Amino acid sequence: MKTEYFKKKLEAEKAKLESEMQNIGRRNPGVPDDWEPAPSSAEVESDPVDQADVVVNRENNAAVLADLEARYDATLTALERIEKGTYGVCEVCGSKIEAARLEANPSATTCSEHMR
Ligand SMILES: [Zn+2]
């Protein structure tokens, strides 16, 4: 298992996801490791047409942010698994995850038979 290789990929992915989350969101001050969509400056404007756009925008951002957050969590979990020496092992059956599957998705935690 070339864990160094996958570790580099995962660290690059983590940095990329962090910067993408910062573009559209901010860390939730009350909940560590949780992200919320950042209010845009347009939200203070009172034009009702603009307001409608802002709501749609904010909903889109929340959906994109939730997706980024899920990928970010999976990436952190994979990095933890590398530290623990359990990286590349299927969570369900304990067999090795196919190299091609890890290549396509370095944060995979199951073999292709047990993927959800
Ligand atoms: Zn399996």
C-alpha cells in the first residue's frame, strides 16, 4: 500500500476543500468544525428582487457547503486511518480496498463490493 502517495493526495484535497469552504462559508462560531454559509454583502439591500436572488444564492451555497463539508470529513477520516495504519482496509469486510478504487476516491473506506 502506497500510503505516502495517498496521503499527499488527501492533504492536497483537504487544502482545496478548506479554501472552497472559505469562499462560500465561514466557521460556525458556536460549533467547532461546523460551517455555515457566509452572509453576503448584498443581503443588507432592501430591493425585493435582489432579496429573492440572495435567498436562492444562500440556499445553493448551503447545499454546496454541505457537500464540501461531507467530503472534508471523509478526507480527515482517511488521514486518520493512515495515522492508525488502517488505511485502505474495508470497514465492512476487512479486506484490502482495490487500488483503482482508492485512485478514483482516496477517501473510500469500503471495498467496491461494500460501497454505499
Ligand atoms: Zn468489503
